[in-house]
Amino acid sequence: MKVALIMGSISDEEIVKKSAAVLKDFSVDYECRVISAHRSLGLAIDYVESMEEKKIDLIIAFAGKAAHLAGVLAGLSIKPVIGVPVQSSCLDGMDALLSTVQMPKGRSGCHRCHQWGGECSHSCDRDAGALQSRI
């Protein structure tokens, strides 16, 4: 397995380093990139198109503030994407958290039931609704 650790900004580097250390401890191959969903969309498209050749199986996207990176990558790829909200703004990371947990279902699928592109057989939609009602 090979994992792509993609950060939206170099300022996310410290949390990515911690994640890379965990992957290294488990002997999981990985590579790190800085790709902004806002400032370098072309680079994001090129990177996703190169993933098959690089044998990347999973994307972990780290982003703060609007945190659109995970959603953009999920929209470009059929590989699973894990979004990691990064605390980086005056809203103490709440903006990144809300952007990340409200990504729509779609090609990236449900990480709980692995039904790619289909309806989730678990309570994911209900869980998201419960979270949203608390906000």
C-alpha cells in the first residue's frame, strides 16, 4: 500500500510529519506534497492523474480554514480520501472541521461500509445530520 499525504499549505507541515511518522512505524510507503485546492488546481489534477503510475492507494488530505482540498481530490479521484481538518485560523479550526465533515457522498464512498459510489448501508447520513443539528 502507498499513501499520498497532501497538505493544502506548507503551514500544515507539522501535522503531516506526525502522520508520516506513524505510517513509517507501520512500514507503509508514502509521499508528501503541497497542493492548494485554491491556488494550484491544475497541479491537483495532474497529481491525481499520476496516482495510478505511482501506485497510490489512498489520499490523506490536510487542510485548514475552508478545507476544500479533500473534497477537490475526492472529486478528481476514485481512490479513497481521508480529510484531516487542520487548526489554522481565528475560528480555532472549527471552519476546517465543518468543511471536512460535510463533504457529500459520492465516488469516494463510505469508509465504514466500502460501498464505493453507492448508498451507504450504515447510518452515515443520519450521523452527519445529528452532527449538523448540534451546530
